[in-house]
Amino acid sequence: MIDHEKKKNGAGALLAAGILAAAIAGALIPAGMTGGAPSAAENTEQAAAENERDSTLGERIKKDGEYISDVLEPAGREGYTSKELLLINPWHLLPEDYEAELEDVEYGHRMDACAAEHLRDMLADCREAGYSPLICSSYRDRSKQEVLFQSDVRKFMYRGYSEEEAVRETAQNVAVPGSSEHEAGLAADIVYVGHQVLDESQEQNDTQQWLMEHCMEYGFILRYPRDKQDITGITYEPWHYRYVGEDAAREIMSRGICLEEYLGVIDKDSPALPLQAEED
Ligand SMILES: [Zn+2]
């Protein structure tokens, strides 16, 4: 197996874990809170407003069988509501009940149906051109990720760490559930078969250079470029390809921007966040 473990920055991971906890609890901060103890009438009104907001959010997340996040409707990008453009990063977690429509790609690797065929085509053409790409990670089951994460948290707590400390320590090595594009079946890690190490040296081989140059033709982008770490929150990964559809991929790759910039969703807090690794 490939060494897939990478160190994350603890503070960034902790924040992501906090976001995760909030997401799991379904915690939506009520808007327009006023000072002082609310009256019974205000409580009822607030509860009604929260219910309305919850159902609106639910509709936005799942519409016509397609999952849509509210982050897909940023200013200037109202039309971009397809699954391919779902934004998943440390600040925008995948909905907990998200289910990818899985399809086989090769050697047991699966991707969402919207991306699988395009990935097969890209790999076939890359091999046809004389190179040797190998998928080393594709769809990753969320429940496995959660079991893995919680199991490590318990190990730390058994050793005397507080729950908060245990989560922070765990998040240094295990991706916070919900923050990985692999859980949506929209991303694949592809390496040169003769060099399966996941570090920056991956960019130096001919297979990877072919993929970087041609991925947009198949609707894929190199998701975590070197110069966009402050925006994506993820360190440079010259092996992680994300399916976004051909139009978006061509614009993103040819302009040298990242998905957050394309969608117009740059989290104002993100530049201040320490970087973390996306994988496992
Ligand atoms: Zn990846």
C-alpha cells in the first residue's frame, strides 16, 4: 500500500473538527438574536423561524434527487448548482446524508456516475499516449472515515487526553469526516505506477505531467494547486484530481484559478487558517 498518511496542522484541524461537530449537531446559529431573556412568544417565533430555515436548507441541499449545497449559490454564480460543482472543503462539509451514485472505474475503484466514464477515458488516453497512471484512492466511504476517526479519538481518551485534545490529535492524521471530496466520489488520487509516493516529487514524472496538462479535457482539475493553499486550506497535491465538468475544468485550469475562486466562494477566514492535509 501507498503511504497515505500526512500530518495536518492541529489548529486548522481542530477548527475543522469544530465545524464538523456543529454540522453533525445540525447547529444553525439563530440570526437576529437580541439581548435579554426572550419571552415565550419570542421563543415560539424563533422556533418557527428556525424550522422554516431548516426546511429551506433541506430543500436547497436536496432538490430533484440532486444534492445541492447552499454554497453553490454564491453571488454571481447562481446558475452553478450541479453536483459536479459541489464545494467540499474544511469550511463546507459534505451533507451527512449525502450518497454518491457509485460506478466502477477499474480495479475496485469507484467514482460517482457523473465522473466515472470521464475518468476511464482519461486513464485510457493517458495509457494510449505511452504513460502509466494508477488510481491509488477514489471513493471513500464516509462511515468508514467516521469509524476510523472515532476509534482514534477513543484511543487518545483512553490514554488520558480530554475529548478536545483527543479530537485535535486524531485530526492530525485522519481527515475529518465530511471534509474530503473522496467521500462524494468526485475525486481520484492518481500516481505514476513507477513512483507511488504522495509528495511533491509526484509532479516530476511524465505521467503526472500528462495528466496535469490534459485533465481539463475530461472535466477534471488539479484541485489543490501549489499557489492556492491559502484559499483551499489544503497543501499542494499534484495527484488529487476532482471532476467539475468540462466547461468549468477548462476555465479553472486555463486561468490558473482554484474551485473556490471559480465559484466565488472564498471564505474570509480561510487565509488565516493554518494549512492541513486533505488525505486520510
Ligand atoms: Zn485525494
